[in-house]
Amino acid sequence: MSAPFLSTPRLDLWQPRVTDLAGLCALVEAEETRRFLGPASPAPENQFDRLLRNAGGWSLYGYGIAVVRMRGADDIVGTCGVFHSWRGFGKGMDDTPEAGWIIRHDHCGKGLAREAATAMLGWFDANFGPRRIACMIEEGHVVSDRLARSLGFVPYDRQEDDGETPLILYERLA
């Protein structure tokens, strides 16, 4: 793909490209960015797996995570989209569209996640019809909770694993 998949007033959203690996590693390099991302690692092998998973989702389902750049720039400042997930713990999180967003720590607080997520959800609804979409947010991540609620997601359950921060499960119904 030689052009953005979607553009907003400030952002270009791209489908994953093989050249994104270094930028994806840099995206989650700062601990501040990874604070609410569970076991996320900036290691190239981990981000390569994520890159392949994201690209594969587009191929298999026709939707997925987009790489977020400031309009006309090459630097990756986030990822955002609706991807097909299978979390393995049930509770409405298996074999379902799931929304997610990550914004690099030095770009937080500027409304970029809201702008990207609004564009991606609008595109998803227009192309796949209104459907249930899930998302999960680590307990205590107030900013993402606020964003999810403003996008129409409501909490419906909780996932707890021994020794890990509980996850709040959300859904946006059709």
C-alpha cells in the first residue's frame, strides 16, 4: 500500500507494512507507553509477531489494526483499529471483533487516540455494518476507560488471572 488507508485532520492511518517493524519497536520502547499493555515488549521478535498478526488480520478478515502517523510524516505515533481476536478466556472475547489503541507516550493527551478510533470505528461500521465490538482495558487505566466510554463501549465483565492486573471487558453493541 503506497498511500494511507484513512486520513483524519491530523493523522494518516496505514495498513501494516513490512517496513513498520522498527517504528513498532520504538512505539512501545518507553516504559510509560507499555504501562498498561500487559506483557508488551519492544523486542524485535515480539513486535515482528505483532506485525504479522496485524497484517494477517487484514488478509483474513478485511479489517485490523492500523499504524498511526501524523499527517504526511513517517514516524509511527500509535496503532489503532478493530481486529479479530481470540483471547482464549471466553467471556465474549473469543472469535470477535475487538477494538484497540496505543499512542506513544510523547503524543498522549492530544486526542489522537480518539481521532484515530473514531475514524476506524466509523470505517468498520460503514463496511461491516453495526456489529458488537469488544475491547479490554487494564483496571486503573482511567484515560482508556474514558475514551472507551466516549466511543460507546460499556463495561460488561472482568477478567482476573493470578498475579496480573485485572482486565475490564467492554462492548459496543450493534
